[in-house]
Amino acid sequence: MPARIPSTVSIYSIYDLSLRRYSETHPRERVWFFEYFIKKRLASASHILTISEFIRQEIIAEFKVPPEMVTAIPLAADPMFSPSKPADVKKIKAKYNLPESYLLFVGSLEPRKNIDLLIDAMGKLKSDIPLVLVGWNGWGDKDWKGKIQKLGLANRIFRTGHLPDEDLKEIYSGAAALVYPSLYEGFGLPIVEAMACGCPVICSNAASMPEVAGNAAILIDPSSSDELAEGLGKILNDTEFRQMLVKRGLDQAASFSWEETARKTFNLFKKVSMEKAE
């Protein structure tokens, strides 16, 4: 968190309030650091920038700041994310020794991402399709690792670690669906990245995710593994429905633009600076 410089325009970016809303899913020292600095720094903020209307409303309510002091400017998928050619997908699958067909999760493997529920749903799914987990190992308890063994899923779970975007594009494009049952997100960038690659999405109906996914994803209760398993079954077994999600997803992803994000951010900095100078 930046130092306080009273004579300078200070625009603070807050991506989410997970350190308060889900403090138990973060390392204790990170929560302590956030709590120690947040109120002091916000007291000197000229403006607050965030990435979804959901988080904007949380910031207003949590810190009792005027609504006009907080602006939400959404993120977007990098333009490189787009549907890949089958030959390119096949090459990347071979590079990481991935199965022909698979479900995909992308994100750090931490408690807030709800991997435990995802493993439960895999055990209930009436399909032997594998699951590919892409992302940093993260932190916190990894009870889901033991659950993989308990449910007999060891041969169906593939972990790649963090991947470069160039390879991730092909992995999105080759997936049967992105599964994103996170408990809480400030935006949920993998949702838009997957959609941009023509990958259907099933995600939580919590926090910012309905705002980001629009009508282009299956939204599920992140506390219900039954609901998640049912949604996955529909994507896997209903070809017409799956194609509808792909089409809607491409349109939804196209509604977000990094150029628009940059333009709005520049204009916000310009506006706040001019107001400070008056």
C-alpha cells in the first residue's frame, strides 16, 4: 500500500475486500497488514478505483465513503485470448501431457477458490472426464488433496502449476468447460478469458461473478456440490446448450475491452487531478 503524501493526488485501487469478507482464507499476516493500513490510507485518498460495481458498493458500505468517491472500471481479457486452432490445442495438450477431453479450473489453489467443493462435485459427476487445475499452489489447508484420494479421483486430476498466457489460451480453447466455483471475487478474470476462447463457463452466483458472466454462464450456489455437478452434467451432455453458452460467452467477453479500461482509467486520473488543482 503506497505511502501517504498529502500534497499529491492519491487514487487507491481496491480489487476486492476478501481480506475482510473471507479473512479466514488468507494468511494471518496479510490480514493484519491490510487492517493496519487501510483506514489510514483511505483517509488521505482523493478517489478509490475498483473493478466491479459489486465491489464498489461494498467499499461504499464498508468504509462509509461518498458514492461519488468510488469508481468501478471493469477489467477485460487480453486480446490474445481467442479460440485456438485444433492443431495448436493438440500441441499444447501434448506439451503438458493432458487428456483429450477435460474440465478446467484456473486460479491460485487457495481456500477462497473453493477447490474442496469442486472435488466433491467431480465425485458426484456421472462422467469420468478429468479435471485440469491450472495455477499457483497458493496457501492454506489443502484438505481437497486428501479428498482426491478418498474419492478415487487421483487418475482424473491433472495439475500444471502456473502457465504462460500463450499456453493458457490453447488450454482454455480445448476445455469442455471452465469450472469456477469461487466463494468471492472482485472480478473473476478467468471467466472472461475462457469465454473469449470459446470455452463455456460454470461459475458461482456470488459476489461480482454474476455481473461479469452476465447471461453467458451457468451460475451455481458455491455451497452446493450437487448443483455444480448437475450444471457440469448439462454442459457435457447437452450439445445444443453448450453451443449456446459458447456463443453467448464470446459476445459477453467482447463487451469488455482493455482499450476502454485504459481510456476510462486515464480520464478518471485526469478528472481527479484537475479537481485537486482547483
